[in-house]
Amino acid sequence: MKLLISEHDDFESRYVLKFKTEAQKYGLFVSYEKDRAAIDIGLHLTEKVEPNYRKPTQSRIWFQLKGKHKDTLPLRQYEKSETIDLSISIEQLKFWYASPEAVYLAVYVESADVFVIEDVRDIVLRQWGERLFEEGTFKVGQESTTIRLRKSNESCPEIWERMYFHSSIRIDGPSYKGRPLGHRLDPLRCIPEKFEPDDFENLVLRLLEVHDFREKEAMAPEVLFSNNYGRAKIMKGVLLQTYEWRSQLGTFFGFSDEVEHGLRGESKLESAQGKCLVVVHSNSVIEPDPDAIDRLSPQLLEEEIKNVLFFVNRDFGKDEFGLRSLSYLGNISRNFGKHGIDCSPQFLGDLAFNILIATNVYLEFRGIIRWKIINYLL
């Protein structure tokens, strides 16, 4: 047996070293002791926290490296092309696509001295989507297929910065009606403490953003409130996606003896979509003026606005807000309702539902949420 190192081995060693030199600026390397997962390099992303320090994030990215010799892909051919074609094992492709953490293909083009890096999920969605797993997508006995990486994904700081949007979360715990949430909190039976006004407003606006809310017009708080109302933001706009919530008023926290395993009642699902008025009462001192509701309602109906999303930075319970929460709820629901406008104010316990089922939002704001009541999924 001859002890020889081939040109291919040498080429692979060079581009692996080149890739690591670039990648080490963004994270810590993770690797398998034995390459049996068809993944070359893992990277636990880090972020700068001080001029001379970085800390690990909650994201890990995996890379499979490939190389194109300059003889195989000359510079002139590369410059004219829009994609780079690779023959890939179908079994490996399915494995990467289904991975719980992001897997990227990084192809080194020797003639251009550049890496083209693209998320396998983006490639598959572009070429096959979920049909990748259907029996008829590939021929019987076919073991490999051609994938096409877009040349526009040449390695640059922007490509690496995009990777920070990936999150690694656990989905092995109890789910909410079959939905893995990445946490164990019961969306129907948790109540956060009162937020700082800025935090409450930012949280609500973020929830509206992920439901594709489009603000059309800002309104002065005085259209609904008299003096000393605290702090409020009022907007007219359009919800492109349905915003759903459940009130804790009709939700059981305990168990019933009516059935073998215990029945826990849930309030009906409420929703809004399309044109709506949004009120964010981030510092709730007084409730809206009933006369102001009567003056505003005809204007809303003229603009075909029949839904009001009303967020209140208060717990609907026996705290400092006390029984005023009942008055607040009745005033808004009744006075908008008599004009044919739906409005069921959402207090902190009601808002918790959307915070906890919108996992990305929950993870984003987790550091500022203090829980008054916590119940876990069973």
C-alpha cells in the first residue's frame, strides 16, 4: 500500500482551512468524532458583548463543505453562471432538510477564490419543497440528484450575519394541542406581572408585527380618553393575518370531576382580521370615556372598521386594579358593542396566550417577563 496524498486531499485540506479561518470570527467550532452524519463542521454562534469579549448565543449552525477545482469550474464559466450545480445524495439531502438545526452547504470555487454558502432548506424549498419526501419525486433506485446553489450567496459579512436569525430550541417537552412551543408554560393559564410602559408597548407592537399588521393612521389618545389617562397608543390599520386570543375569564385553572381524566374548560376563541382599530393602554390609569366611544364609533363604521383590539397593561384580578377591571371590560365591550363594533379588551392574562404561542416573540422578550402566575403544560 502506497502512502500517498492525492491532489484532491490537498485541495480539500486547503479549502477546509480557509473556511475555518473565516468562520472562526463568528463562533466556536463543534465537530463529530466520527463523520457519520454527512456534516463536516458545526459552529456555535457567538456575539460580541464587550470590545474584547464574545459570548455563545442559542444558535448552532452546521456546514457540509464541497469544493470545485478551477479545472472543473473555470473563472469565466463561473462569472457567466447564476448557480452552482452539485450532485448530492438524496438520503443526505432529506437528512439535512429535516434537521432541527440549520444545515448549510458551503462550496469553495477555486477559480474565484470564494465560498458560496446557502441554507439547505432554502435550496430544497426552491426546487422541491415538501415533495422531497414523496415517493414519486425521484425515480425508483435513484440515489443522487442535482441541487443548485445561487451564486448571489457568495460569502460576505451579510451572509454570516443572517445566520444569527436561526434559533435552536427544544421541542421534546409537552406540546400545546400538538404544537411544540419550545417551552413548558401553559398559554391559557399564566399571567405576567405588569410591564414597564415601554416594554408593554414594544411587546404588543411585536405581536402585531408577526400578524402582519399594517398601520394606516395614528390617532391622538384623546379621541378615547379624558385627561390623565396614563399612556396610550391608538392606531387604525389592517391585520393581514388573523389575530386570535382566549380570555381567561372563561378558562378553568383547576380540574373538573365530570370526566375520568378531568375536564378543564376553555373560553371561546376570539379573533380579528382586516380593518381594525388598535389601542395599546400601556399605563392604564383610567378607562376610556363612554361619550368618546360614542363619538368615535360612527367614524369607524364609515371606514368599515368593526373590530377594536384593546390591550391593557393590567391583570384582570384582585390587585391594585381591583374591581375596576370589570368596569373597564364592561364599559368597552358594551359601548363599542351597541354600535356593532366588536371589542373584548385583552388584559395581561389574555395577552399571555399570544406571547406563549408565538415562540419567537416569547424568546425575544423572555428576559423582561416576570410571571405572577405560572402553570405548566401537562
